[in-house]
Amino acid sequence: MIILFGIFIRYDEESDAHWIEHRKHKNISSDIENDFYFRYPSFQDVHVMIFVGFGFLMTFLKRYSFGGVGFNFLIAAFGLQWALLMQGWFHSLDYTDGKIKIGIENLINADFCVAGCLIAYGAILGKVSPVQLMVLTLFGITLFAVEEFIILNLIHARDAGGSMVIHTFGAYYGLSISAMLYRPNLDQSSALHGSVYHSDVFAMIGTLYLWMFWPSFNSAITDHGDAQHRAAINTYLALAATVLTTMAISSLFQKHGKLDMVHIQNSTLAGGVAVGTAAEFMLMPYGSLIVGFCCGIISTLGYIYLTPFMEKYLKIQDTCGIHNLHGMPGVIGGIVGAITAAAASEAVYGQEGLINTFDFVGDFKDMVPSKQGGHQAAGICVAVCFGIGGGVIVGGILRLPIWGDPADDSCFDDEPYWELPEDEESIPPIVQYNNHMRNKDVSEEQQIRHDPIRGGDAFQGRDMNPRRTDVNRTYTSFKEKTPLAPSNSGCYGTPGSMVNSCCEGTKPLSHPGTVARGGRMYGEGRGPLLSQTKCLS
């Protein structure tokens, strides 16, 4: 990478030290006219979305938070470097000296390029190795640069927010790879394929960052002035409408009218995806609300019905549900863009506004809005074809048994690729019981046996006294207070005792073939065994 940057990458005229001479030559009165001051606020927002928004959105799995945010970091850092080269060769190459000239807008476009690969990562989250992710990114960035050039330059479609170029391509690229890497025995990791309370809270942080900064995402590279202003307004309204619709549909289709956090984390963003292509067009505020309203319904119902259908009948295991958040809304966004472009008129845009909005200059100076609508529709087809075709090819490469991917019973787990804190690895199972006097689930005798202070033997489990600070110590009796195992060992009982978890090196009698590790019993690919068993030496 360093060699390629040394050969090809240079500063553009607005970031080069010759800017002063360029400013005088172009009769620019102040440094404030430098594009940096127009684009950098949007770049900051987009950058936060890529690294914080996408990263934390993928931490919803109970044991894959390190992989979710960490591998997101890896993909983004590698991808933006490769994207500067690939996009530079197609869009920013100076043919006079053969160099790629980069500025602040190139950095934004590189982040956009990376977003497509992060979307694809969502479909295979927890099921691939870091090396496979690097290969996915390498080919994904390359395919993205080619399809972007075809859609924006050759077909001359407009796609400021990337509904087609980013979201549609990224979604079907990831889904195709997931289909090629289908795991029929993935149910061996089903215990980890889900969330817990705190992991959903962290994922919601990612959602909020994405939701807040999405207007910047859709308006970041639009023309200065009215187009950028309009794109932010349209996205703002579409996102707001989507939240209300998602909440309503989630409550309506869930038992007892409760909300599903999966829908709130994902479907609330669908409006921003769908309004991307038409964000800079005269969509009108009510049109933005309609787009957001429709996408909230479609995306939420997709999580409820379509994702299970795809896994059962199409053999597509979509971990994050990217088809509902990016795939379908991306296609809808392309369709909305095509209809809005075809319906454009001088009465709505004005003559100069029509030319400026759709860039009817150069080879496309004779283009009319109705024809532009057809070009927009063609852009959708190109994005879908590149996504599916490229995903099948890359998926075939990733199926080769050389990448060190996790076993079926080790998916959705950080342990194969990350050093985990010891206290995380050795947390013993906690015996839960209802201690309320009115609705006892445990008899008084059982409670006494669990409480060393009241005279019972303590080898049955952890000290249940909530005020005791040394909760990880275990005693033979209250009088002697002799520990059976060191503090924090997570090891209970002695050979022959009835306990909820066996000591290191002992074997449980009632579960042959299992072994105790770190105070927990494991066997048959089902994770820790919580039922009582008898330890053998």
C-alpha cells in the first residue's frame, strides 16, 4: 500500500502548497473558498458513522462485541486506503502526469466506498475469519469503484446518498457471499446467536449515531447551495417518519403490543437509505415523509417475515438483516429517484435549476427528464448485478478451506480470534431463585442450605447473601469458613459432591463426555451445562 501511494497519490490543487498561486490565478479572494471549509463538517459526520455508527450497531450479539466493533475498525481502515487508489484511478487521475490528486471530497467518497463493504459484513457477521474479511474488502472496494464509475459516469445517473451505488450493491454483495458460505449446522451456535440487555444498549448507541448524522451522509457530496440544503431536509424528514412507523408496526405485530429492539435498531434507519438517491431532487417535504413511512413498514415486516423465509428456503443466513435495512430500501430509493427524475419539469426546477440538479452539460446537454428517469432505473440494475455477480465470485473464493474460518459451534463468539478478560472466561453460572416471601419458588430449607450465615453447607453454590463482598468464596461450613477453592476461581465442590459446576479437571457423572473448564461444564456443543451434576475425580 505504501508503495502504491508513493507512486500514484498526490495532493490536489486545494490541498497543495501551491494553493496560494492557484487562488491568485482563479481570482479567489479568501482561503475560506477552499473546499475543505465546505466539506469537512460533513466528512466528520460521515467518518463518525463509519467507525462509531456501523461499529456499535454490530455489537448486538451477546459474545461478539469485540469482533463487531473491532473488525469493523479493521475493514474501514484497510478499505479507505484501497478506495482512495481504486476510486482515484477512475475519477481523480490526472492524465498529464499519471497521478491521483486527492482532497477532502476524495476522503468522503472513500468512506462511502467502505460503507458498502461494512454493509456486506453485516450479512456474515460472526461467521468468518479476519482474513476472509480482508479478502471481502479487497474485492468489494474494487467492484464498488467499477460499478460506481458505470452508474455515475457512463449511465449518468444521479445518486447523491448512494441508495443504488452503496446500499443496494453492498446488501446484495453481502447476501450473495452469505449464500455461498451457507452453514447447514449453524444451529450449533444458536445459543450465541442473539443479544442480551447490555449488548442491545450498545447497538442502540450505533443506531443513534447513524440516525443523527444520516442527513450529512446524503448531502456530503451534493452541489454547494440549494442541493445540499435540500438533501439534508429530505433525509431529516424521511428518518423522522420512519421512526414512528417502525414503532407502530413493531408493536402491532409483536405479542402483547411490546416493541422489538431489533426493529428499533435497524428499521428506524431505512428512510435515510431510501431517500438517498432523490435527496437532492425536488422530492418535496411530504414526499420525504411518504418515503419514510413506506420504508418503516417494509423494513419492519422484512425482519418479521422475510428474514426467516430467506434462511429456511433460500439458504441465506443474514445475521444483521441487511436485506431489510439496506437491500429493499436501497431498491426503493432507486425507484423513487427514477420516478422523481422522470417527473421533473422547468416549472418546478426552473431552467437553470434543472440543468444544475441533473448535470445536463457536456455529452448530456440534450438530456430530458423523462430520459434521465430511464437512466436512473438502469443504475438500479447495474448495482444489483454487480452485487449478486461479485458476491457469488467472492463467496466462491472465500469457501476455499485456507482462510481459518470458525467452526459451526464457534460462530458468533469472540474467543477464537480475541484475547478475552479472564473474569469473562471464568464467570460461574449463578443460581437464580425468587426470595420474595409472598411468592416463594424455593423452600425455606433450600434457602438455609444456600446461606452460610444461617448454618447451611455452602458447597451447593455461591454465597447468596447480597451484602457479602467475597461472593466468589465457597465454605464447607459457617463455623470453619475453610475455602473449598481460592477466591474468584469459579470452582465449586469436591469430587463426589453435588454441585452446579465442577472443579477443574473433574468430570460430571450425569453428562458423560463433558469436561469442566474454568468452573463450567461443556459438552455436545451446547455451551455450559447449568443443571446439577455430580463431580468425579
